Amino acid sequence: MTASAVSPDIASPSDESIAPKGYARPSSLVSTTWLAAHLDDPNVRVLESDEDVLLYDIGHIPNAQKIDWHADLNDDVVRDYIGRDKFQVLLRRFGIDDSTTVVFYGDKNNWWATYAFWVFRLFDFPDDKLRILDGGRTKWEQEGRPFTPDVRRYPPTGFVAHERDDSRIRTFKDEVLAHAEAHRPLIDVRSPDEYTGKKTHMAEYPQEGVLRGGHIPGAKNVPWARAANPDGTFKPADELRAIYEGEAGLTPADDVVAYCRIGERSSHTWFVLHYLLGYQNVRNYDGSWTEWGNSVRSPIEK
């Protein structure tokens, strides 16, 4: 199964300052300057998605609303994402419909912002309406731009959601096994220590119950954060191509699967490959190592 093609770079207002970075889809990003000028635009909604869920309450970009990756986007019983009805309620509450430009940002170089973006695409929310704030919360703060504790509320919309479609940009364990056995490209975006099995979790993070360390056979290790500059912005396209194509050997025609621990870091790499470099067939394996490393007889390399 393959992801749908990136739609033409049209429709919602875009940020011309992003164009010199050479991306396939420059309108998928906006700069802090652009966002500052559009905070009061009635057709724009700003959503903050953080690893540290307390950051929003301490202070956030004016008019931003909080989207909690765990409480809002994940099913509260089954390890899966919310269904159509809950997604529809969520977006209505945020004052979002199909005509709204949605800008995501967050901490940790936007890894949870790209995760929320990816979940929106599972429901086929128009990708020409979705944006990532280049540099996220870090760059906004470094530039001395304002934060507020005030929570903005918008009138609810009559948004009608599509059914969730997991076939285009998501993949599952059995599909990943077949992908690996066919020697198709796999990108492990975790740290080198996780990739080699020296650790079963990120440095400075708790062990989450994974029983085995290592990586999926044939996977190349490209840590997700290599795609970002120190200020959290994405590296320009030529530098990204040097990493993913020059070093990892990918080509734009490849059918690529990215994975990490639970799919959050790999959503960042999915975004880079699909939107910034224009790869058409990229899927995120959100089961990732917490599933693979606990599954009986799953093949592992170290």
C-alpha cells in the first residue's frame, strides 16, 4: 500500500520566506514571522502539541489551543487512535473545519506537532490546510515573542470528518515484516544506542517494558533530530537529501517505512521525507519498537 501523492502547493496562505530552503512542499511550513502576522486571522487556528503536557498551561503562543497527543488523539482503551466521531467532536471544539488553516507547533523540535499533523492526515484532513511552525516553541521563545496563559475559545463548527484511513500513511507489524523480507527501505529514527540494542529506551527516559533491544533487519539508522537545526527549524532540502539519500541511500521513488519507539519521532521523519523532500510513498509504523521488541519471534538485528 502506498501513501497518496502530495497535493499541489495551492490554496491556504503560504509563507514565501520558506521557499529558499528548496522544499518539495514549502507551504507545509510557516515561519515565526508569518505566524505572528496571522495570529488574529479568523481562518487560522494554532494547535500546540508537546511532550511536556504542562508547557501549554505555563504559557503558549497567543490564541493557540492545546491538543494533547495522549488524551485527545489516542483511544483510551485500545492501543489505537480515536475514531471518526471523536475526531469530529475534537475539531468542532477547536473551531476547525475544512476551510481552516491549521498550524501545529510544540516542544522537542516539533516531534509531537508532526505526530498530530500525521494523525490529522489519517482522517484525510486536507493537507493543503495543514502547517508546521518551523522551529516550533523553541524558536518562538528564542526570538522573545509573547506567550500567554490565557485560553482562547472559538465558536464550534459543523465539521464533518472522513473515516480514518490507515492504508495510506500508516503500517502494521505484519506489513513491516513483509517489507523487511522484501528488502525494502526501513528507517530506524531512534538513537544509535537504541538501534544497536545497547539501550531499549531513549537516554534519560524510563524503560517502557521492551523485552528485547536492537532493530528490524535491514533498517538504516538515521536519528530523527538530524533533520533539525539547533534552533529547531528544519534543515534546507539539500542538507536533508545529503542525509537521507547520500548517507542512507534512499531515492524519491522508494517505498519507505519509518519507525521509532511509539511512532512520534518517526512521524517527524515521515513529514521530512513526504512533505519536504517529496517522497510519495512513506508510511509510519507507530507500533514501532514497543511492539516489535515485545513480539514473540520477531526477527531482530543488533
